[in-house]
Amino acid sequence: MSVLSDILVSDKHHSEAVSHSPKAYSNPYVTGVALGLVLLAAFVLVGRGLGASGAVSSAVATVVSSVAPEHAKANSFYSSYLGGGTFGLFKDWLVLEVLGVMVGGFLSGILAHRIKRTVEKGPRISVRNRLFFAFIGGGLMGFGAKLARGCTSGQALTGGALLNLGSWAFMMMVFAGAYATAYFVRRLWI
């Protein structure tokens, strides 16, 4: 009887160890098709495509409006996101979408056992430098998103699906820039 209980306890610990190891990443082709279906559902159900940078603009406009309402009304950038008081932060489609992405990403990480405190980096870069370059890259992407009138999500997914020539040109330049830059930063990752 003792041998049987040892096997059951050992098997239980083994299954717990296996169940807590990270699950494999999804197939990128299946994920791509699923993302296309999400984009289609967004057009059908909400009448708008996907994007993210507009949510940040809405949040900034709301904060400025709460701190300096007269300035926000007088500024055409802020007032376009406030809609004369008819819009609200949680009435904006992109804000709700980004919140859903954050919650969904967190739940996905929990279900795949991938939630852990770490910084993804290559072996030849320190955590401090990795975070520095991530901050610089994020800032450049945010600046570029305002210049391009949309982030890569909005331009590539929504604009590309609508066959917008500017969106296709934008994505060609994103890939060209990434390939041109990769040569200079490759040693940070390999």
C-alpha cells in the first residue's frame, strides 16, 4: 500500500510540475487568421477597425481637460478627442479596445503559465541598457505614430485591410527600417 501511495504522490507532484511549465506559443498562421477574424468582427460589430495610439491621445486629452479645461477646449488637438463633452474616456472605442487587450493579454499569460517577473534580453546587454533601448524605441514609435496618423496596428491592420495606399507604404517602410536597423543591433540579441 505504501508503494501505491508513493506512486500516486509522485505522480501528483509530476503533474503539478508539468501543468505549471509554460505552454508552447500559438501557431503564428492560426493566430494571424484569428487576428483577421477579430478585425472583421470589429468592423461588423463596432464599425471601426483596430488601433492603439488614439487611446493614448484620448487619455492625455482627458487628463488635460480635467486639469485645464479652458486650455483643452481652446486647443484643436485636445478638443477633437473630447468632442465638446459628448465623448468620455470610457466611451472611446480605442480606450476600451486597449483595456481589453491588456486584460486579455494578462489572462492569456496566466492560462499559459507565462506570468513572471523578468526582462527579456539577449546575453550581451544589461537589464538597464535593455530598458533604456526599450524606452527610446517606444518613444520613437509613439512619435512616429503621431506623424503617420496611426500606430502600426491601425495603419497595418485597419488601413491595410481597407487597401489604403498610405498604410501599405507605411508598412513597407516599417519593414525596411527594421531590416536596416537589425544589422546594427543584432549583437544585443545573439
